Amino acid sequence: MQDRPSYDELLAAVEHFLDTEIVPNVPGSRGFHARIAANAIRIVRRELANEEDQLAAEWSGLDAVLGPAERPAGREELRSALQERNEALCTLIRDGDAGDSEAARRLFEHVQRTVRDKLTVSDPALLERS
């Protein structure tokens, strides 16, 4: 673990600089690109803040739908394993194998929770409006 400033403090400082110094003072496409950069930083900050809990929740939801599996220890291994399990979930959905109403309910709850978690990172304002 690094000492201060933390990654969040560094990103917050860049975000603040873009929002208060660049965006209001730079017209045209450069100002627009500064807004995009500030928004990208906000997304990264939310992802870093929520990632561990969201990865765990997604794994747990896939366990409920696909059956339990051993969760990898490392973050990169977990992401890779989630991608593979999500491909299996897509196959299950495409093939119409959700089966009985209980399995379909678990699948729907998992997809709904996962989409909500992803919107919490990518566009929380859209989530609030819906």
C-alpha cells in the first residue's frame, strides 16, 4: 500500500483541475475533451472504490445460477474466471436452459443486480433516473 496521496486523492485532484480550471476556460473541442477526461476519471474512481464488492457479488450471483465454483484468489484471475462464467451464462440464456421458475428467478435477480452494479460505476445518474 502506498502512502498519501492515495490513488483516489490523485484522481480527485486531476478531476477537480479539469472541472474547475480547464472545462470552464477552454472552448470548443478541447473543453469537450476535458469534460470527457474528467468523466473518465470519475468512472475510474467509482470502479476502484466498488470493484472488490462488485466482483464478489457477481461471483456469488453466478454461483446461484450456474452452481458453485471455487473463486480465484487474484484480481486478474477472478476477472478472467468471471468472463468465462459469464460466457457460460450467455450460453444458458441463448439455449433457453434457465429451466424452472426458481432458476429463472435466480437468473433474473443476478442479471438485474449485476446491471445495477455496473451502472453504479458507469452512469449513476441514469440509475437514479430509472
